[in-house]
Amino acid sequence: MGDLVLTTFDWVPAPPRGFVRDLRVRWALEEAGLAYRVATTPFEEREAVHFAQQPFGQVPWLTDGDITVFESGAILLYLGDKSAALMPTDPRGRAEAMEWVFAALNSVEMASLPWSMFRFMGFPGNAPEAGFVDGFLKVRLERIEAVLASREWLAGGRFSVADLLMADVLRPVDRFEGLAAYPACRAYLARLTGRPAFKKAHADQLADFAAADEARAGAG
Amino acid sequence: MGDLVLTTFDWVPAPPRGFVRDLRVRWALEEAGLAYRVATTPFEEREAVHFAQQPFGQVPWLTDGDITVFESGAILLYLGDKSAALMPTDPRGRAEAMEWVFAALNSVEMASLPWSMFRFMGFPGNAPEAGFVDGFLKVRLERIEAVLASREWLAGGRFSVADLLMADVLRPVDRFEGLAAYPACRAYLARLTGRPAFKKAHADQLADFAAADEARAGAG
């Protein structure tokens, strides 16, 4: 195994702090107990070298020797192959983890991200587009609620990257009070974000961006 | 390997025909030359047995002996493990395919699905929510365009499930004329949907739903 390097932005403004997607990778690395270091790429001037690593100009990406992986979902499956702490190792458990990883990122986040961005932007919310997205998120959350009411973990009867991703997908919904009607989702989210690995990952992201503020102030 | 069974709806109304997600799985199975049969679940009355297989009440799901997988992305990665026609087998190629699978389903479809649904619903499009989604899709397509302008395939220098998914994610955008400003995307989409496996999968989906119409008419 090479030296694992997680690249994120060198700084971001206050609102997305605690929600930048390097958090998902930090969290997984902490759960797995894998050694890593954090590198940065400029937030304000996205350079060609950035797009060469991450074609959307987003973060994070993970470098492992001569392999680089972008997309938080792909990074987490890649790390899942390295650590049984992140993924079941039996075929059925792996298939379950895989399907719930995509459920989080394709079935739920496709509704939850527009929903939370509309709130973040402060749109009035009376447009038909807002109604469509409200309804889209509602049918997804109702189904996740039914699943989580009957079990603790999404896949294989144990914690996996599927839970990590579903929890991080639910966090922005909860931030805008979107889980009020879904007690099983709220309890699940509290359980996941109560894990020491999440707390460390979250604190580390906030600390790194706070240090970047200080470096800027010092440079000013 | 068990007997591969792909389950989709027994019928759908006309507008989504050709776009129901079993198409992605049919296409992959045809590319891989894997034998399969198609089973159906009721579209109009979603029963408990359906939610037990696919917790969102959607389709498709794939059954392989005693393993069932839902989410088209997870199914395609599962099939990728069975067939080198669908996924590179070297670690770097696999990592690339994986990241582009998530790029299609998380970075692009998260913008393209709301965008195309807003058009499908005939919303007036002057709301700030519509403007946000237009801008979100634009920044994604501009980056995909830059990538596709310089290469034929997304991952590993060859066709993979990443191309299959990206093409199917771009199809609804193209349906509503959203690729007009992106010639590399249009050429890529034409190249992918020109493949015999896509044509067969698409024709089979349309034929199955047409047969369902006839069965309904006969029963009426």
C-alpha cells in the first residue's frame, strides 16, 4: 500500500465547513485506522492541475501510490477493499453495502442535495420546482424511515461505508430541519455522528479550515 | 453463477418508455453476453414483496442465485465483477471505472435528473430553483465536455460500465435539447447509443412494454 494522501481545499468560507466532502473520506480513514495525510488545493483559483485530478474542480481526491481516485463514493469503496472495518467481506454483505452506497448517493442525495441547496440559497419555496423536490425527498425519506425503523445498519447487520454515506447525505437535510417527521432517521443519524471516528473527522476538518483563516489573517 | 433474473415493471405509461432503468442492466448484460431472463413486478400496485426487494419501490433489481442487488449502479458494478467486457481488470483501470460510475450517478445525475424532470413536468422555468438547477447542470456538462473532447472513453481507455451509465444519464438531457452546446457530449452519446447492445436493450424494453399494452387490451 502506498502513502494515503487525501486532498481537499486549502480554505472554504464558513457555511460549508463541516460539510465539505473530504469529511466522508476522513471519517472512513479514521474508522479503518489507516494512516493518511491531508494535502490541499486552492479553493479560490482552481488550476489545471486540480482539474487533472478531479475533473469537476471539486474535492476530495485520494492518492494511494500511483493510483488517484476522485468521487467520495468511489474513494470509500476503494478504501472498503482495504479494510474489513468499512465493508463486509462476504459476497452477500458486499452486495448489500454496494447497493446502499448507491441508494445514498443516487436515490437519496439526488433529492436531498437540491432540497438543501434551495434552503441554503433562501429561495421562497413557492415555485413548482420546489414542490417537486419537496415531494421527491419525502418519498425517499419515508422509505428510508421504514428501513431504519426495523434495523440498526443498512448492510450486512453491521456498520459499513453505506451507513457512513447515508448519514452524511442526511446531515444537510437535518441541518434544515428536514428530518423532523422521521424519528428513525434522526436516531440513526445521531448514532452515526456519535461515533468517535466521525467526531474526529469533523473536528479535524473544522480545525484545518480555522488554521487556514489564521494563516490568511497572518498573511494580511 | 446462478440464473440471472432482471426484474422490472410489468407495464409503464408511454413517457418513460425507453428510459426505465432496467435498460442500464439489459444493456450491460447484452454487452457482457451473459444469459438472463426478465421478470416483472406490478407498476400500479407496489406490494410488500416489491419493497422487500427494492426499498424505494423502484426498479430494477437483479437476482443471482441467493443474492439480490438493487440500484442500477450497484448492479452494474456487480456485473462488472463477472465480466471483463464491462470493467477493466487492472487496479488503476478499475479505480477509474469506479470513479466515473460515481461521477455519472452522483456528480452529473444529481443535476441532470431534476433538470430533465422540471422540463418533463412543463414547469415555466422562471423560478430561482430552476435557475439554480440550470446552472448546476451547466457546470457539470462543461466539465464533461472538456473530458470527452480529449478522449473516447471515460475509464481505462476502453468501454466500461462508466460509459454506459454516463450515456444513460445524458440521454434525458439530450431528450430535452440540453446538449445543444456540448458537441463532444453529443458525439459520445451517439457513439454509445449506436452500440448493438444498447440498441437491443432499448428495443427489448420497448417491445416488452408494448406486449404489456396488448395483454391489457386483450384482458379488457
